[in-house]
Amino acid sequence: MIGKKLTILLLTSLLLLSGCSLFETNQKKEVLENTSSHENLPNNFTNGETVVSLQSDEENYTLPVDKIMLIISNSGSSNVGFGEQRVLEKFQEGTWYEVSYQEQFAFTDIGLGLGTGEKLEQEMPLEFLDYELTAGTYRIVKTFYINEGTEEIALAAEFEITK
């Protein structure tokens, strides 16, 4: 009888502990710690045959934000390459900080490209952010590969989130 009670007590304790650890991992951070590796970034790049631009679908979003679309445009005469990766950053006290994703999230490592005159929309995976979005200035940073992949540039689409 004591063995049965002890087993039930142990199982109950394990369930409670696993429930607490799940609760903790689902909580989003309120403080950003990692500074951006970029300073000021433009939202477009023009150099010879390469003309690429980046923008969000809105300049201003109101909390709660459900969806942010990134619009990539190639109006040049050469192809532009890039990947799925995109980084959300927030501007606080004169510094850009990276908004991290949850540990279990990763972008697919595939190469994408845009031909002349093409546009593409990429949705920001907001549900996988490890940070609760608050009012402020944000940007989405994306890396592009130009000149047949021999050169790398970074562009940013800046926007505001208000209450």
C-alpha cells in the first residue's frame, strides 16, 4: 500500500515539475540583451544593374500585432539572391537590439532569388519570437547576395508599433 502511495506521489510530483518547466519556457522575454551587428541600414540598394528594396507592408502597426509582411522588390536588371533568414530588431535608448526567436525555431536554409522586376512577400514568424512586442521602433534586417553571389549586402525595413 505504501509503495502505491509513493508511486502516485512521485508521478504527481513529476507532472507538476514538467508543467512548471513548460510554463517557464513559454514565457517571453521582456528585456532585449543582444545588440545588433548593424548600425544604420538603408531600405534599398542601387549599384549598376542591381536595384533591390525592402519594406514592410505597413509603416505603423497597432498592438497587438498579428502579422507583419516583408516585401522584397528587384527593379534592377540582375538577379538578387537571399535566404529565408530575417532578423527583427528594436531601437531602444539609441541602440538596435535583436529580438530573438524561441530555441526550437529555425529558418529553412535554402537559397531564394528574385529576377528582374519581381517582388516577393515573406511573413515574419511572430509566433516564434522570444519577446513580447511592445510599442516602439522596429526594423527587419535581411541579407542579400548580389553580383552573382560574390557580394553581400544588408537592408532593413523600418516601422513603428504603437499602443
